[in-house]
Amino acid sequence: MTATLGEPTAPDGYADVPCEVVRLKARRRAIARSMEVAGRIPCLTADMQIDLGALLEARTAYHDAASTGGRLSVMAFLARAAVDTLAEFPDFNASYTERALVRWTPVNLSVAVDSAGGLVVPVVRQADRLDVVELGARIAVLAQRARDGDLSLDDLAGGTFTLSNPGAVGPVLRAEALLNPPQVALLGLPAMKKIPVVVADADGNDRVEIRTVVCPSLTFDHRVLDGAEAVRFLDALRRRVEGWSLADYLTPADSDARGDA
């Protein structure tokens, strides 16, 4: 490749290798700059297996009872449980500075969306004031606007915690990701899968059953958060997902503030 004015130069040793130069769009360049910043943050990722049986039952109960409206995604239910878990672990809904950890009062949920122009992360503001139906609707609207290229700068600003769902794209087994600065935590959702699980019956005898599970990945800023706390966050999320009924999902995390909204 021969460099001309404004053209990129070939890496050392590649001058004679035929190639095609694909110019990066402004959005991709912006994503690259953000990833460089994120890559400098010392972060770790913890994973946990969660049985989705109770969640899927709650989702079926909602669809059976709903006379109007669209269907709710599994992600909407997981997002609702994650937002509630943040109320128990506020250090994950925060930003790091050299002198302090800034805990944000609302949960402004950033949702990563794969669009034709690249990855975008619109924000559902005050997600803690929404039940699963409202949260699912907001996510769906923002995701469609992202795919249509119809997001404003305000739609992308002010997020406090990110939810990434690569499992919606394909059967990825793990959802480790770089952080979304200045946030200190990100929850990645890989694809659901069915696996054999050893469970105990009423008499305490073990048996093998096929269960639908998901193994979320919690990436966290290790400057302010430790692995033990990340595991406790994931375990609290697991207990909600494995124990909640539809009524729990239909109650906003910040139900007291909801009355003041």
C-alpha cells in the first residue's frame, strides 16, 4: 500500500501486502476513543449461573394475563431485577474520582445496542421508578431508535450502570466487557441455555433435571470494588431471579419515590 496525503500508512512489514482501506466513520472513531479510556481502567469480571425457571414462569403469567400490549423480553425481567439489586449495592451505581466514590441517587440504566452504525448505549432515566412493563417498553423504544439512527446526545448521557445483552445477537457463552466510563460496573448477559442440573426432591434425594439458565458477567472497577462484593451482588441478583414472582417484577425498585414522581 502506498500512502498518499490523508491516507493511513501500512504497518511495518506490510507495505507490499495488497489491501483495501476502509475509512472509519465518526461514530466508530468515537467508540475507539471510549474503548481506549475504558481499557486503562483496572477491572475484573465475575460470573454466576442463575436458574431462569421462576423468571420464565413470571413472564408466562404476565403474557397470559395481559389483554393489551406487546410481549416482554427476558432482558426486561433481568433488568428489573438488576435495578432492584443496585438499591442493595449502591457502590455499583456510582462513579470513581481520585478523592471519592460518587453514588448516584437514581439508576439511569445504560443499555448497549448493536446498531448498523456501531455500538450505542442509550439511557433509561430513573429506571428504579419503573416496573418491568414500563422498563421493557422504554428499552424497546430506545433500542429501535438506536437501530434507526434516531438518538440524540441527551439519549446517550448520564448513565450510571450499564446492561449489555450480547446473547440477543448470538449464542455467546460469556459476556465479559469493558466498562462504560465513568461508571464502575457493567452487567453482561450471554445467551440463555438449557443444561442438566442436579436438584434435590422433597425427600432430599438428588435427581437430574434440564433447566434453562443464564450466566451473567459482572465487570467492575477494581479501584473501588472488590471481587467478594461483586460475588455478593451477583448472588443477590440470583436470589431475586430465582425467587421472585410476577408481583415482584410489577413493583418498581423505588416504589416510595414513585409516588412523588
